[in-house]
Amino acid sequence: MEKRTKKILNFLVFSSIIGLSSFTISCTNPGDYRNEKQYVKIFNQPNFLKTNDYSFNNNKIIDNDSLALVFAPLITYEYSDKLVLDHVNNAVAVPTKKSLKLNLIDYIKVELENDTFQLYNSDDSDFSLTKPDLFTNYSKNIIELTSLNTLSVNHKNFFDNIKKSKQISIKLKDLVYTDYKGNATNFKLNPKDFLTSLNKLTNKDSFNNLKLLYGVDFVVENDLLIIKNNAKKLDLFLKDQLMKNMMFNPTSNEYLSTLNLDVDQYQPKLQEAIYLSDYILNSNTLEKQIFNKNLNGANSKFIDDNSRIEQVILNFNSVPIDNETFRLQSFKSFRQNLLNESDFDIFNSDQKNEIENFSRAYGLTMQLQDSSLKSNVNSIYNINFSKNKKFDFNDNYSKLLYGTDTNELINEKNDEYFYSDKNSKLFRSYLANAINLSAINEFSKKANYWNNLALPNMILDGKDAINSTYKNANDAALWINNNLIFSYNFKKNITTNFITENNKLNSLSSFIDNNEKLKSSAFDFIKENINNLLDNFYTTNDLNNEEKIEFVLPIFAEENDLNKILISNTENLLNSLDNRLKSKLILVQKDYNSKFNSSVIYQEFIYSSNKIDSYLELILKNQNLLKSIYFYKDKEFKYLIKLSEILNKYQLDKLFNNRLLNEQLFKESLEFMHSLNNFEQVELVNQIGLNNPIPITLNLYNNFETYKKIIVKNNIEKPLNDLGYNRFQDIKVF
């Protein structure tokens, strides 16, 4: 206790010094005065935390550093050791180690079907149980540790027992919440604190969906948190939700009682928020977030380890600056010890060459590209328009896509036309498939393209799941990304895929002319058929060829030199399909749609898990995606028409406002999905994508176990992780 008190006093002195310092990221003097236990990053975007609500208990999968820092999961993965590659042998010399950590949990009692129990009250692990599989090296970047201790959550049977259980009973550690200054409060952690967060009005529907998806439920009995396992999916629930969703961040019921508030009224200011996380948010301004180490937290090993990060500072540009200034600022700041970490991709070619030539000096390492539950697709075609915004397309484009001019588009919904009209569907398909996605990714130095809303790591769960060679979507990458392009009269179709696009990319014509690389292997076929389509459209609407089809396609991507070149060349390519087309491609931010009525809108797609059930759930909850299936009446796609028939048993407008109907539809659709074998599920996912093409984007790459390069200061040991966000508590300073 005396040791802990001394540590707290020393830390408060450190925090006071930091508070008085005039550190800014734009400082040009060497930053050697900065405490080595600080970890500083900068983002060329506004602060993530704009609201005055610091409850941190809403339904959201963690996708940024700020949320990761204030999350206190019941159980979590921790990571150790910096990844070291053996470039000579193309292997891993030193892998990062991954193991389960009982965070807020004292013990877990697993009740099995045969009325026996298994207790887990340890999280020890043993690296010696894992042997190199490439002589003295390893084939994997991250090694999951195990334990011979049957009481350890790292024992090989842990998740299997969780899956088979009737329920688990969780005894929590004796912990108190901490305020924003780092002081211990009088409010103890209680099992009811988890129910408090889950009962929040904004969380209820989401939690009900999760209960349906995973067959779980939460109750409190005799000071134990009980999680029931009704569908034998509790193991997946632990990995997909309990470790990643802010909804499972506890909210002190006792604290709410003293404030005389219910959870829906609880919107604390910074000074009112309390935490159980390893870090606490001490300060939040437009330009900066400061997080301090929580010395009253659950992780005593982390608290007592003097090599761990004591303060995390996240800097922001409330008004993003131009890329050249930001990359220069970041490069200088990193060299002057004002930054601990920076993305490699922001730098120009000269800076990248210097970093790669002196990779050890710059601490060049890797990090998982994105959250594994977030799709790279970030846009979708729009069917909802506002009278208060200007259109970025003209009436001819509106008639072609939506069947009416822009004035009528505001006043009347014409969803069925958009999703079922031959001209509208073919036109969108032709635009999307005119571009060679393999070329886009080659220029961007990205992996193979992934032209589907489904996640590459989506687990298939058909009736032959045990024996199928297709275990996840990535195993069937060729089939899921198969593009079927129909002629205007539907008498002919051609297929494009990785093979055809790579052949076109490596053809003689592409070698001679870079612009040829951007053309898909189906470009000439599309050009011929889009001419036929527009001939018919112009005749039907009594238009002369001088009346152009004008439209803007917003591209939600970083504004850098490469992307500017790519969209300029893509724009020229689209306009070369037919001289009646006048497209304009522009790089935009997320707020573009708040200013313009556009046919393409920004949309994030975040799944609740990487199971195909979650894919189906997302499809049915998104109005645009659901309608695209509901209005599908063609006969080309046999599995899609069966799913459409299920949807058409219900009245469309009622599906969006009736939770019970939604649940009924989901159950019926899920039964159909599970009646298919794994490859048939792949075909259905492919058909859903073909029926509703993704708008042109620069972000369609396969992020399955894809890593990006970052630079990290040499005195820092930052383990790799596969979570998709940083775990600052795993970082060590030497």
C-alpha cells in the first residue's frame, strides 16, 4: 500500500509538470525536455470527442485510440514483444505474443451441460509451449500463448468450454472507480453496473439484436454477473463484443444514485466522469486529449511496471492542414522527439526512401491496417434527398438513375425504380466495372482488391461447414469478387475477376500506356453497351446528343498527390465511355453530404462480429441494402431471388418501425442462409453485391491480416496486435 501511495504522489507531480509545460506539436526546438513516459500522436483531423458527454457506454465497436484508452473490458487480450522479421529467410524471428487477461474479473465459473463446473481464476501463460515452425523462426506475426494450468483462461480448452456451457458466473475484482484527476472515488464496481449500461435507451435495441444473434442474456445473482449461453455462441460473443464494444463498459449504478439520475440522463462533463480503464481522460480540448495512467485500476502488473506509458497525448488539427504541410510537420516533429509514432503512408517518396534506408533508426514497424469488423467500403448510392441542399447532378442523370428530374426527386420517393429499372441498374454496373481495381491497388501499393461489402474474414456457417474447404470469405475470394456484367439486351454476359484484371494490368497495351492499366478487361464491352443504353435513353426522353448527363462522384479518400492523379485519370476514362457523359470525380471529406444532394453518400459499415449471421443482420438493418433485395425481381440470381421472396412476405414500410417484425424477418432469413452449404452462401453474398454495385472508390482492397507501416521511436517497444486499434498499456519504454 505504501509503495502504491508513493507511486501515486510521484505521478501527480509528473502530471503537474506536464500541465505547466508549453508543449505543442508545432514546436521547432528539440523536444528532449519531454518526459520519456509520454506517448504523443497527431491526427490531421478534428478531435474525435466533440460532445460534452463522457459516459463512454454507447453501442460502438472500438475504432479509435480515444475509445480504446477509456474502455474497461471484463476480459481482454494483452500483447507483448515487438515484432522482429527475418528478411533474409522471409520469416518471423521474434513474434508478438498474445494472451488472455482477466481484467475486471476475479474468477469465471463455467457451468457445463453435464452439471459439472470448471473454474478459471488465472491468466498465466507459457511461451515455452509454443515451438518455432520454420526451423528457428516462425511463420506467424502473432503467436497466441497457452497454459497447462487448467484454471487459466489461456488453457486450450477455455473457449471450447465457454462455447459448450449453459452459462458462466463472473465474480468481479474489488475495484473502485477513479475520477479525471486520478483520485480514487468511493464508488465500487458492482455487477449491476454492466446492466446499467445495457439498459440505456440508446443501447436497448442493439443489445436485443446481440441477444438474438448470439443467444446470450445478462442477469445478476448473489453479487455475480451471469451470462446465459442459449445458442452455444458465447465464445464468439466474448471475442466479438465483450472485448470490443463500448456498450460493455460498466456505468456505476451507485454513482448514478448519488446524482439522482437514471442512465439515460447521465451525460457527465469531463470533470464528472469516472473510470475503471487503465487510462483516464484528464483533459479534452479542440486540439488535444490527455490521458493519464490510472493508478487505481484493475491491472496491478501494468500499474507497478515503471517501463509503461504514463501519459498519452493525442493532438488534432481542428482545421485540417494541407498534406504537404502535415507530412513536413510530422517528419520534423518525429526527428525532434516531439512525436512517438506516425503513419508511414503520409510521407512523400523521398521521406519514405530515407525511412526505409534507415529503418532501424526510424523504428519502422507494422500495425494492423484497420478494425477487423469494419468494411473498407465507405460509400453507397443514395435514395434520400433534401430540399435544402444543392444537387451535384443534373436532371438527365436524375432521370437515368431515379426515373424523375431533381425537383420531383425531393418530393416523391422512387425507390422501386432505382432498384429494379434496367437502365438504372445497368448504368451503375457499367460505371463500377469499367475500372480495373487491380490497377488502382497496384498504384496505391495495396493488396488484392476486395469488391464486396462482406468482410474478408467473414466466417461461413453453412450446413457443410465442418467439411467445406471454404471456411471464410477470403478462402473464396475469387468467387465472392466475381463480377458478372450483362449486355444491354441481356443476351450476353462476361465475367471479370482477379485473373482477368491482372492479365489486363500486365498486358502489352498497359505496359505501353499507364492509362490503359486503369481500363478493366471488360472496358470495350461496357463501352459498346453503355452506348446502346444511352441511345435508348436519349430516344425515350427526346434528348439531343448535346444535352449531357452531368454528375459528380464524390470519392471519400485522403487528398494526396497519388489520389488526385488516380481520380483525374478515372474521370477521363469514364467520360471516354460515351461523349454524352460528363462526370466529375472529386476527393471529399465525410461532411460533403451535409452540403450537397449527391447520388453517392458516405457510409460506414461496421459488423457486430465476423460471422455470416452478422453480415445478414447488417444487410437487413440498412434500408438501402434491404430495399435492393426487396425490389429484386429478375431471375439471374437464384439464391438472391429466394431471399427476396422471404422479404416480400412482409410490408416494406412496417419493417423499418417494428422490432418484432425485424426479428422475425431476421430469423427466417437466417434459417434460409443456414440451409445453404458454404459455397452457396458465397454465391448469395456475391449475388447481393452484383445486384447493388459499390460506387467507384479508391479503398477496395483486401484487408484480411493486412498490415500498414508505421514509424515508432527507438526507445519504444510497441507490440503488434490484431485488434485494429492501439493498446497503449502494452507499450514499454526503455
